[in-house]
Amino acid sequence: MSLESSSSLESAEVPLRTMVAGIIIRDKKLLVVHNIKRGLRIEPPGGKVNDGEDLEAALHRELEEELGIRIGVTGLFGLYETRSPEGGFAVSTFRCEILDGQPQEGREPEKIGKVEWLTLEQLEKLAEESRQTNTHLLVPNLQAALKDLAPLLR
């Protein structure tokens, strides 16, 4: 497990805050959400870890809140850095499987605009668009994880 930085992530003067994200793959496609809270950001489902909350508990809570699904965590996928308008974050990313329910849109309408399954090709195209426009359309932590995800999505 290594901590990776995207090229757009600057050295943070404040400590990185902790987030979790779920890597859920079905039929060689990755489940992503369109976070619209502060402009469109395409990312794996997840969120911030509350004080005193362990990482897996936070992941279970976030995916239930965002998507209405119950998950099983099958292992740590990786640790990646990201930046948002709120600051820098260390994102612990876990491989997950859906145990109950189907991802639902509309559970957090102020945050999640859309839920979709994307192929590696679609993710790579979004990463390139993000680099060309110097935006975080595809969040930096997911851009950094693409090389690790590629074998799972082929």
C-alpha cells in the first residue's frame, strides 16, 4: 500500500483529513457517483470519516447514506491523496461487494446527482479531460488509482 499524490496536489500545510471510498466492480465496470456539492466531481462512493469512527464503519455508513446499499468489505485497495474545495484528504480505498440493495439515486440530492457504472475506457477519457482542462472532473484519487484498477476492469 502506498500513498500516491496527483500532480495537481500541492503540499498541504495542514494535516490531511481522512476519507474512505468503495471500489465496487460489476461486469468490468466501476460504480461511481456524480458529486455535485461544489461543481461536478466524478468519484467512487464514500465520504469523510467522523471523529472516533473506524474506516470500515465509515464506509458502511457512507454507502448506506449515499446509495442505500449494504456492502461487504473484501480488503484495502489503496491509499491515495485528493484535494477538494474543502482541503486535502487521505482517501483509504477499499474493495467492496454489494450484499443487499441496488445503488439508488436521490438519497442525497444536494450531494449526489447521478450514479453510474463506467468502463476503464470511460474513466481514462474523463481523466484525460480533467488533465486537459485542469479540473477535477474525475477526482485526483481516482485518477491516481486508474493504473491499479485497470487489470480489474479489463
